Amino acid sequence: MKILKDAMRDAGVAGAGGAGFPSYAKLDGRAKTIILNCAECEPLLSAHRLLLTRETRAVLEGLRLVTDALCADAVVAVKKSYTKTITALHTLLDAEPACGSPRLALLPDVYPAGDEVLLALDAAGISVPPGCLPIDAGAVVFNVETMYNISRAAQGLPVTEKWVTVAGAVERPFTAPVPIGIPLSALVASANGTLAPNSAYIAGGLMMGCAAEPEDPVTKTTNAVIVLPEDNWRFARRNTPIWDRSLRWDRNLRWDRSLRWDRSLRDLKRAASACCQCRACTDLCPRRLAGYPIEPHRFMRAAAMKDLRDTAVFTDTLYCSGCGVCEVVACPQGLSPRALIQAYKNGLAEAGVRPEKKACGNVSAVRALRQVDETRLKIRLGLGGYSGLADIGYAPPAARVKILMKQHIGLPATTCVRLGQRLEKGEQVGAAAEGLSLPAHASISGIVTEVDKDYVIIEAEGARYDE
């Protein structure tokens, strides 16, 4: 196991989505089941299914390396509508038993199927208790690209590329491996530009992604660039701040009365006047349906009334995944439970409050009837007119890349190059710090034109980059 962990750390393998947890730290002897996550969590995303279809052997080799190191079982979780991916898996596994014998788990086409808590339940029948990680229940979840990078790390190849989907209001949607650090605008230009005169970029999906600027660089966790008109209702609402600053609590869970409310006061007053306590947000909450003690409707009432008598109403929000079903699908009043919950979670985190470990409740008997169909969600988000699959394409070579030193959870890498230094693709530009950390590598060959503690900029030799 140590050899594989060292190879993964040296190659800079992080979770290729989400928060970017250093993958070597997930190799834990407690693991009994390894789950390969091929459930594109949001509409328009297609990188993982296309990568698994195109690089089936490499992905399964990574899976075999991990399961052999941990002496664990393997489950490949794929949405049942990914027929080409399923065919590619069956073809290879039938022809080459040496690739291992993972079990295929077909998932429904619902959102958010990629949530690791729900994935463990649906793919392997494993309940992850509230406040715990999947490893506490004997499971480890890796997404497809992470496993692909593990197989390459075993060959001594560092992470220098990222599979990214470019979709939405662009002329030619595509999915391709691109150099880490390339600006998002270069990817949109490769899609023949935008179709909207006033467009906005979202890094990731529209439900859980965030607003991005055209010159933001691709990182190890950038799964998609979604381009939308600025007046798309979900984009405007998703990226409007709720608080002037994060809600503050002290360690005894007393409200910091010095906070200026401004817009947050307006939203809380809307909740107080419009929330009819219909329970739709709670009844449709994916984690609530899986047995987690989350009750958004009670939270909305307590927050609006500033009722702190039962602090569990607030601390239980720490089990929320932030999927947004409560405000996009459930609420008939157009309120913002997810955004308000996230603001309170930020305040609790600042106060040092951590989620308490609890026993998992019973899975709801009506869970299957209350899951959110992905096609309907796509229409609800105003994405119905956009291509359903951004197929394999080719991004142009990068003339300039900006390699961030922190693309993962943990300590940032430390820059280890000098101005004017010539680098080959794959050379280290940032050394891993002591503790939980990862190195960073050059994604193109070229000259170092700027060095900062937070990033390194490399320009390809002979390329002209116009600011």
C-alpha cells in the first residue's frame, strides 16, 4: 500500500471534483468496499462517463490497484442511461478477466446521485451515519478521473491535465482533457464562443458550482465550464450573496448581535412572512430521505423568528450536502433554504462547531418516489434547450497557464521554481508541504514568467499571449 500511496502523492493526485481531497490519504485499511463513482451529478456534465468509455482499461487498472492494495471489493456505480459506458465496461470485463471483477451497480437518473452518502447507499447498500465519512462505514468513493489518474501515477505520470466539459450557451459543446491552469476563456473560445451576448461562467454544475471569471484557471477539481445568459434565473439566484459577511456565533451557540443584517434581514423577513411550513423542503431533501436528521422547514421557521431554544435545528444543518433541491425544486414560495443553511453552516464552522456523529435513521419508505428526475431538473433550471451530451472534442494547446499551489484540501504546495526557468511538462513547480498536501506540476513546457507564493505562470516558448 505504501508504494501506491507514495506514487499518488508524488503525482499530485487529488479528488477530481468536489473539494479535491488528496487521494493518497483515502487509502485506509478499514476500507472493505471501493466505489467507483460514474454518476455525473448535474445536468450537462459528461466528462466522467466519456472518460470511462474511452479509457476503460486505464480506469479499471486504477481500480484494481486500489482494491488489491486494500484487499477490498469493488463496485462500479453507473447511471443506467449511460449505455455506451456500460457496454464498454462489459466488453472489457468479458474479454479480459485480469482487469478484475468489479460489480456493476446501475443507478437511477436522479439528482444528486453523485453525493457519496447517497452513492454508498444506492450502489453498495452501505449507510454512512450522520457526521461520519464513508470510511467510517467501511467504504471509500473515488470518481472516474481520480481512478484514471491513479493508474497513471503508478506509471510515474503526474497530474497535468483535467477532463473538462464545456457546455451551455456555446456553439460547439465538447469534453476534452485540457492543461491544468489554462484560462476558462480559452476553453470557451475552443467551443466557438458563446451564443449569449451577456454571458456568465459557472465552474461546475449550475446546482452546486460557483460563478467564475473568464481568466480563472482550470484546477484539478474543475469538472465543467457552463456558459449561460446572465439572466438565467438560477444563476442569478445561486450567485447572489445572502449575508454581508458570514453569520457569527460564539462557542456556546449564542448569536452575535453585533452583526449588521442588511440583505439577510430581508431574506429572513421573507421566510417569516412567506414560509407556510408546508414541509416540501424537508420531504424532498435527499439526505433526509436517506435517514439524516435534517429538517429545513423547521430551520426556516427558527431562523426567521430568531428562535434559538432548540439549537439542534441549527446544528443539524451541518449534515446538509448543499445540493439545492430544497430551493430549486421543493419550495413553492421561491425561498432560499439552501443559501440560508449554508450561511449558518459557515457561521457554525467559524465558531468551531463540528457535526456530531449520530446513528443513521431509517431510509424513507417513499424515497424512490421523491427523488428528483434529472431530465425534469434540467428543464427546471432553464437548460432544456442545450445539448444533452458534450461529446469528445479537442481543446487548443495552451499558450499560457497559471498553476495554483492550492488545488486540494490541506496545506498548499510551496513554489520551487525561479523566474525565467525553462520547464518541461510534468516537472514539479510546487513541492508538497509537510502533512496533508500535494505537489503541483507544469502542465505545459515553457518559461516561468511569474512566481508567487500562491501560483506559478508558465508561457509556452514562442507563444504570444495578449493580456
